[in-house]
Amino acid sequence: MEIRNEDGDVVEDYQSDDVEAEGEEAMIEGVTATEEMTTYICQYHESTQVGDITIETE
């Protein structure tokens, strides 16, 4: 999985390691949300596992 900006580039190297077996999990830890982050995407399932990121501040 990756966190990308509006240009489609990975933000701050926020991407998980590749998984080798079906059902194996991957995580991205230590993420600090910024306005630059616009999209979450799975590199292997880009057409179905993709979503917008909305940063809200109080």
C-alpha cells in the first residue's frame, strides 16, 4: 500500500513492504498526516483498492 499526493507520487516514502502470501497483512506505521496526502492505494489492486484521504483539523 502507498500514500500518494495529487501528482501520484509516494509521500515521504509512506509505502508498505510487499506481501508474499495471500492473506498476509502489511502496515505503514509512524505516519504523520499532512495536506499533501490525497490518496491511499494498493499497488497490486489499483483499480479496486484505492481511496481518497481527507485531512481534517479542529
